[in-house]
Amino acid sequence: MEFRMLSPEATISSRSDDYEVGLEECFDLPQPPLFQPINNNNNTFNKDELFDLCIIGCYGAGSQFLQSSILSQTKEQLTPIASITINNNNTIDKNSNDNNSGNINNNAFSEFSLTSASNQLKKNKKIEDLIYLYKNKKEKTILFIDSGNVILQPHHLKYDTIKETHQQAYLTYLYTKCLLENINAKRFIILDSILVSEYQYGNNKYYHISPPLVKMLRTNKDKQIFKEESESQLLPEYLESPNLMSGLAANLLTNLEQEGKCGLLFCSLEENHALEPITMKAFEKVVFGLLLKTAEEENDNTSPLSKVLSTPIKYKRDATSHHGLYL
């Protein structure tokens, strides 16, 4: 799937098509993220390796769930083998005559980073998402990707300008392409959240529902390959129409579907005012269940993964960075 810069919707402006073209041409495009293997003594990243499972935590609930439940609890068992990085001052200037030579417009990307993402980013700072490998005695290989640093997608991002929205969408596309071109797994699990105010329960939009609640989307290939009854008992219900996912999670699942790969997207319901611990905790049953099943450690209480996942996990409440606009 090739990305195409979208024109502003007709409802946004009553001006002619010339205005839309002119607005597109002034967009400064972010540089593609870089996939960089990490050299270490224990494991070397192999692009051609087929991993058993890859779990990706998107910005917010997915990222914080991975950090609190797995990455911080299993440091001794995990090996960083690669990273996806960007320099937040690097942007391709579409108006420059030196596009092919990689001309950089520092100010444009700084504006993009600070307005669309977070004021925490500093000029000339390298931002990276680390990729960790877990490998057990049964030679099962599982990747954990904390995708909460390069692609920042607060729920209020939809209120950004057209320019910022296009830049964020383009960077999300580049990130997805970078990840899926370098990582091949038998199955991908994507973790994200959906706000209570955006979630419509069945046909009754006035029905009030609150966390914990997890819904699912999956690729057709995943339905065909994984049919075990034991697994179906772990999986939550499907996300009902007309609810929609967006951002990195939706981009990843769409590409997995188009490439005929196995993919699951779990979205946890999130309160409007803050990212509460209960939103992250809702992932535990399904994610831990599939994790232990893939690693073949369901009945092995002595394995490092089983010990970690059986201990109580503390999640932090986040009331500031994830939400920035209320009316």
C-alpha cells in the first residue's frame, strides 16, 4: 500500500482546488525512521528470522502496559536487539531543490514534534523505540516493542491542524513500513486504547459503560490459522461497528491484513479524564494467556516468564501527558 498525501476535505474550506494543492505543497515531510540492529554478545538480530510472536504497545495504554508488566519486570530475561529511531529535528522540505540529497529543515520538524506530539521532546534529541527479545529453553522467540516514543498519538491529536494531521499520518505510515519490512513474526499482537466518550456500545449510543473492557480486531489469516478452542476462551469480543480504531494500531493491522499475516489488535477502554491503571490491567488476561501459550509455558510455574506474570503488577495513573484538550 503506497501512502498518498490527502487533500483537506471539502467541508473544511470553500476555496478552490488551487488552495488545496498549495496547502499540500508547503508540508514538510518527516524523515523515515531508521531501523538499527543492536550488537550484543548474546543475540544478533537477523532480518530473515521468523519470530514466534511480536507484541507492540502503542502510545498510551499499550506502551505503559508493556513497560509496567513486562519490560520492567523481566529485564534479566530480555535482550535489546534493535531499535527504531528518529532525530526530532530532521524533516524533508518538499519545496527544496535538494530533496534527493536529503536536505533537512530543522524548524519544520521541531514545530511538528512540539505541537503534534509532546513538549518533552528537545531539539537534536534522538528518539527511539527499543525492540526486546525473549528466548526460552524451548527456543521460542518473542519480541516486545514499546512503540510509545517515536509515534506519539494523544487522543486529542484529532484537533490538530490539517498540516499536523498529515505529518503525523505520514510518519505513522513510514514507521509501520519500517517495522514490517524488518520484522517477520508468525503472529503480531497490537495494544491500544479507545476513549469512553468515543466508544459506542452496540446500537445504543446512550448506554454507559466503563473500564475494564477489552475489545478485539483481527486479520482473516489469524482467524484461519488459530482456531483452538482453548484460545477462543481467552479472546475478547470483537469491536462493534461503528467504532473505529485509528493511528499506528489501525495502520499496523491494515498492513498485516493486506500482506496476509496473522495479527490481533486489542483495545482497552479508557476514561476521558486520565489513563487509569484499570485500563492497562484489562490487557492482562488475554495478553498473558497468549504469551504463555506461545512460549509453551502455561504449565511451567518455574519459568522466568511465568514467575513474573504471576506477581501483582503496579500500573501508574497518567492524568497529564495523554490528554491535553477538554471542552
